[in-house]
Amino acid sequence: MKPQYKPIPSDEANLFKAVLQENEKEFEYPWHYHPEFELTYILTSHGVRYVGNSIENFREHDLVLVGSNLPHCWINSVEHHQPSSNAIVIYLKKEFADCEWMKTNEFAAISRLFELSQKGIKFEKSVALKLKEHFFQLLSASPFEKMMLLLQILHELSRTKKFHALCDHGFTYDLNTSNNERINIIYKYIQTHFQQKITLSDIAAQVHMSEEYFSRYFSKVMKKTFFEFLNEYKINRACKLLIETDKQVNEICYDAGFESIPFFYRQFKRFKSWQPKEYRSKYKKAVLQTG
């Protein structure tokens, strides 16, 4: 399950670049990696974000720092009326984190931030909103001003406790694994068929493997079984419906692809630590607090 290598065009004289990605429909890159650190601020769009073996929903003001060569992608929702997919993305060369001055006391916190980014870091919405203006200023500032703005952003991110790491403990990835397209085939199949019963035979056939080989292969690479991965995807679909609709929990259970209400509740508790109604209530409260 090897991601695609994505080259990031840049000026050799620059340690980083900030770009505004404007897409009419969806983000263009499948599961991919690159040596640059990537800090992404989602301006518009929503869908599912994959970082390593992490699966989470994303929407406006999603702010994530991805470490060097950590596979990732943002896949837009397939629903109609999807807004344009816009984001401000900062690519930082690996040399930025390896600079001698990053080893000094003044930059110790930022250096730790880069270390933690190897698991992926998701910052809370309040942190993103606080830094939003800085991200826009980066797009038009002079080179010196860009550096000052970037350091301010990294300083704020290194000081906040409003974040969580994305990848499960112990996740590593072998970039030399063959079969570049397999993980994208799996993602797309799940996205299209999650409301149907997906068997091991179904998914193994998509990547031309036996059931037994696929099961071992997936668990070894992703550090979780395929059905853990699939149920996590469905729970994130359920969270999206809890947030965006007034549907009853039992209806959401079936819309998210679950066949059993008790099993849905157990899986929801496992992945989100709350029950569905509690999750909906806490989200609404958080939205009111952040304006």
C-alpha cells in the first residue's frame, strides 16, 4: 500500500513556500507523501482526512501539521452541493527543521513540534481561527515578512495544548512497499460501498489478493485490521450526520452503514469515548463557544 510520491516545486533558495490551493470541486492528490513538512488550513470543503492510519472528518478551519514523508490525503465528500475546495498550504523543507538554530533553546518548542508532527497533529478550531489572518498574510508578504509570520505561527502552535496526535502509537510506514495504487483503491471502494455489507472477499478482490494475504498485509501496514479501519470510517460518517443533520440516532446508525444498533453504540463508544447523543451535544456546545 504505497502512497504516491508528490514532488513540491520550490525555489532552492527558499526554506518554505505558502500557496493558496483553489479547486472548483475537490482536492487533486490521492494518498501521497513528500519530504517537506506540510501545514494545511482548510478554508472551504469537507470530507475525510487520512494521515498515516488515522481517519477523521474534516471541514472548514481544519488545521493539520503533517511530518516529513508521512502519507496523507484529504478526500472530499461525495454529496451534492459540495463547495469549492480551497486551502492555504505551507510546505517547509526538511532543512528548515534540521537547521542548527532549531537546536538552540530559543527554538526548542518548535523543534519538539516538528518531532511530534511525524504522527500528524490536528489543532482545534479555536487555534486555527486565531491564526487565520497570519495564513492569509503569508500569501502576499515579502520574503522577510513571510519568515517572521511563519515563526509566529509555529510559535503559537508549539505553545498550545489544544491539539491531538493523529496516528496510532507505533505506526510506521515503509515507503519502499510496492503497489502504489492499492490504498487509494481501498479508500475509494469504502467511500462508495460503506452502506453495503463489505466482506473480506470483496475488498481483497479489489486489490487482487487472497483474503488471508490481504488481511495480514493490511494489518501489518496500517497497524489495525481492515474491519477496525472500516468501522472507524463508518463512525466518522455517523459523526458527520450527527453534526450536520437532526436525524435520530437509530436512523444515523443505518445511514452510516451499520446493521445493528447495539453494535453501532459499542463502536461509537470505542472510537469517540462518548455516546452519539452526548457527542452531538458536546459539538453544539463547542460551536457556540467558538462563535
